[in-house]
Amino acid sequence: ILFAGGMDFEDGAPLIGTPSSVVDIYDVGSGTWSTATLSEARGGMASAVLGTKAYFAGGYKGNGAVSDRVDIYDASTNTWTQATLSAARAFYGGGTAAGTKAFFAGGQLADETATTLVDVYDTTTDTWSTADLSAARYGIQATSVGNYALFAGGGPSGFLTDWYYTAASAVVDIHDAGADAWSSTTMSYARVNFLATTSGNQAFFVGGYDFVTDMPETVDVFTDASQNAVAESTTIPELRAWPVPCTGHLTVGHLATLNGCRVELMDGQGALAATWLHHRGTDLDLSAVPDGLYLVRLFTDDGTQVLAQGSVVKVH
């Protein structure tokens, strides 16, 4: 568990606050604490966890400066590396992961304007790309459920150096990892300074401030109905796959009889680790997937019916 960076305010004044580069790390296995150091001291980062890696992106460096740095911690090797965002900015939220991708959404640029920019890292190709939100804002609260990454609310305007909002947004941008497509919707209230969290197949957006009715009592809930339908099914055929464990390529017996299907690989936390759309052939390439226990699910090409599912173990 990593607690990274932040600002040490003096009398609530960000301009004379000091950014921190300290990372406190708690090892659950040994019950011990240790520390590490970010490559740049900063607060207001976007963070995401995907596979064995934790990402800390962008942030506010003090005195009106923002960062384009991404510090990446790999728990499997206990090492740090760095990457660079397409544009320096402070996020105050906006980071999450779904499928094989980590997202760092929105944020406030050095000129104190909000941006629609989303930096996207794909673990399967080890590449960065960009996308755009439907509305520019910062302070986005992000979470993921099933195939979906959700980027909700935030402030469309404000001042970076004073850290306050002047308006709130009700927009929720949604990325569907299965279809690799973006859509958007709205919450019942505009919200800043609120909580986003996930339990089971539902994401919850709670509390905050909307600049109209003060603090909304309504909780907005997003439900991944497809995830619930799979969980309730009791007649799904068992997957036939070998070798077990596998080191890279997995042969799936069911695929030999199918002329195309959708395949999903879920990790031990229920997050989508990989997706194959319109897949043909009997082999799945797991070489880019971290070692661990996974659930493999085969769907019809349109994703409406589960054909088979079963567990596999990936090792070196």
C-alpha cells in the first residue's frame, strides 16, 4: 500500500506550502513500513493501479508549476521507473484502470485552465496514447467497475494556485474496455469534492458540493449489468484449457469449434486484464500478462452469452 507525495500547507495557503516527494509503503505480508522517493516532489497527482504496477501522474509542484512526470512502482521487482505525460498538469483525482489500460483524465494546466486531455497507458503494447473527455474539468473522481472506467464530476473552472472551485460538473465520461469506446452521461447532481468508490458490480458517487443546492444527499449509482448476469449464471460450461500452469500461450479447446468469439481475462480482484475481440483460433497469447491466477471467459461475438469459463495460472 503506497501513500505518495502531497502538499504541506502553512495556514491553509498553497502558495507557501511545500510539496513532498516522500512515499510511505506498508507491506501487508510482513506488517512493516518503509519509504521511497518520487522523482519530483508534488501533490494533486492522479494515481492508478494495474497489474503489479502503481502509477503516480502529474501534480502540483508549488509556485504555480505543474508536472508532466509519471512515477511507476513495480511491486513484483520493487523498482521505480518514470514516464512522461503528453501535457503537464495537476489532477486532484482522475486516475483509474480498466482492462489492460491505465487512465489519467482531465486536470488543470499551468495557465489554470481545465483540460479534456486523457493520457492512456496500454500494458499489452507498452505504449502511451491520448483521448478526450466530453467536457474539460479537474478534480475528477474516477473509479472502475467490470469493463468500465468512470470519470465523474469535478470543476470546469477555478484557480490552481488557490485550490478552489468556482463551479461543479455533473458529467460522467465512461470508457468501455471491452468495446474500446467512450460515452458519457450525467449524475443527478453536479459534484466537486466528493467520493467515488466501487463494490461488486456497482460504482457509487457520494456527497460533494454542487454550487446550487449546497451538499446533495442523493447517491448516484452506476451498475454493470453484464457483470451481474455472469455472476448469477449457474449453467456455464467449464473451460477446457492447457497447459496448466501456462508460461505464455494458452490453448483453449472450445475455440476450435467457434468461428469467432469474445474472450475476457479477469485477474484475482475481478478487474479485466485482457480482451480479445472477434477472436479466431485455439491459442491465447498471455505473454504480456503478469504472473497470477486468472478467470477466462468466452462470450458470443456480441458479448451477450457466456459460452464457457474457467481458471488458469500464468507463470514465467
